[in-house]
Amino acid sequence: MKRAVFFFGMMVLMVLGVIFMCQAQAGEPKVLIPETMWDFGLIPTGNVVSHYYLIKNVGTDTLKIEKVRPG
């Protein structure tokens, strides 16, 4: 009986250890873009317009922006 309790306890500790390690490695970047669209309205020909978007990393790892495409 003692042996069964010992093995059960060891299994519980191993499972808890694996869960803890997985959570510790789960750090990943997460991008937050509060404003995803901007309407410039009517723009006369020849005028140049621009708009800045806020891009924020709310994750726990480094956010790498490797490719940007206009859409």
C-alpha cells in the first residue's frame, strides 16, 4: 500500500512539474492594434496624406514585425 501511495505521489509531482514547465515556456508575443482602419475622406488630387497606427506588444516575448503590406 505504501508503495502505491509513493508512486501515485511521484506521478502527481511529475504532472505538476510538466504543467509548470509548459506554462513557463508559453511566453509569446501578442500584437494589439486598437485602430485597424482609417478613413481619410475625400482627398484632392496631388495631396499627400499619412496616418500613424499604434502597434503594441501585450505578450511576454519579443514581437518581431518582419513584413508589412499595404492593404
